[in-house]
Amino acid sequence: MARAPVDDGAFDRSEYDRADQQFRLAEQKLPREAINDLAREVVRRLRFRMPRSVRKEDLPSPADIDLLAAALLSSDEDAAERFIMNARRDGVDVDAVYLGYVAGAARRLGEMWDADEVSFIDVTLGCAKLYRIIRGLRHVVAPGIIYGRDEKPALFALVPGETHTLGIEMATDLFRREGWDIDMMLGLDHDILVDQAERRSYRVIVLVANSDAMMQPLIRLILALRITQPLAHIVVAGNILDHYPDIIHMVGADAVIKDIKSAIAELRSVMDEPA
């Protein structure tokens, strides 16, 4: 059976551009070590998404992976996107694109990074390109990622490292009394939180942080959740909003909750928006 070529309208250009803006802002405002950690998070989350049911003949060859890695590392900002979109137009199955090409390129970047074959700057730019491509393809890759998961309306989670729990507990109690089905996660480290969240498909994920020191773990968490929960609306709340007026753009969130009084109306508004 012939496979249908990609519908270019399925590529989410606005989300692609927003992911690009997020990395650019982070590079301007965070120290180099923090950017290093963010890039490694992208590589780590993508590289181990191994093919499950993809046909062997659909998977890229090592030469294809090398070409994509070269495109990601090139000075041409759009080379990697063109590579992926051409593969889709040629009829390459979306699972093969995501689980083969993208995961394969992430592994290749990681190997080159570990072997010191590429500079920190080059691999960071490559990771940023890979991440924004995934965000652009979120609607076409999402069904394969979230297949079989339980569906839940919302998750409230404390950013790893944050110790002030009163605000998130009050907000969760408020929403539950209003009849919302809310999962709450407190005191979990980064990997456990992402793994626990990945068990379900959430419409909205509210991340709570208070101090400005939480910016790096917040961005890292959002990057991971954007990969594992491609259609979830991500909302930021807590006193960290007072420290970063442009936080919604810097972390790539969909919305912010500024106070308890406006929380329910804000979340209802977010949930009414299309994914």
C-alpha cells in the first residue's frame, strides 16, 4: 500500500518558532553550564526512543543518520527541517521519522559530544534544532507517543528542588473542591517526575516554582515534558513569576497563573484552547 505524503499543514510552524525563541532566550540569560544541561536533556530524552513496530525497511541507514546529524550541525538554520520534511514528503512513516531519524540523530549527536568530536556551541545549536523540529511535528508524532495512556485533565507538580509546598497544596485542594480530577506530585526528582507523568496523558500540566534559582530546573523539566507530553498545555505558577516578567517566553509555557483568585478561570481558558 502506498503511504500518503505529509500534509504540510500538519507541521506546527508557530510551535516550531516558539521552541526556537525559547532556546535563544535561555542562551542569553542562563550560564553556559545550564545550557549544557538543557541540551543534554534533549539528547537524552530523544536518543532512547527506540523503534517498536516500525518496519525495518522504513528505518534510516547509518548514512542517512550521518546526513541528518550534519544538517543539524551545519550553519544552515533550516537544513535539518528540510531533511525531515523531505523524508515525510517521500512517504516515510511518521513513526520511522520520530523513532528512527530523530532518535538516531540524537544518539549520533550524543556520541559525537561524548567523543569531543563537536564543540559545545555546535551541539547545543544542533539540539535546539532537533527540539524545535519535534515541536513542529507534535501533532503527527503525538498519537504514537501517548497511545495506550490513561487520559487525565490536569497534573500539578512542584519543580524538582523546590521546597515550598503550601501554595501548590492550596491550589490542588481548591481545584478538587471545584470538581476537578487533579494529580499532584511533590518532592520528586526530575527523572522520577517525568517518568510518573509519562504514565498518563494530561491536558494541562501546572508547574509550580517560587525562587529564581528554580529557572534552570523549570526549563529542563518543560523540555522533557514537551517531548513526552507533546499535546499538553504547560502552565507555570508560583513566586518565580515575580522574578522573570518574560518567563512565559523564556521557558516556553502556554500560560501562567499569577494568583489563586484567577487560577480556575485561567486554567479553564487554557483547557478550552486546542492542543
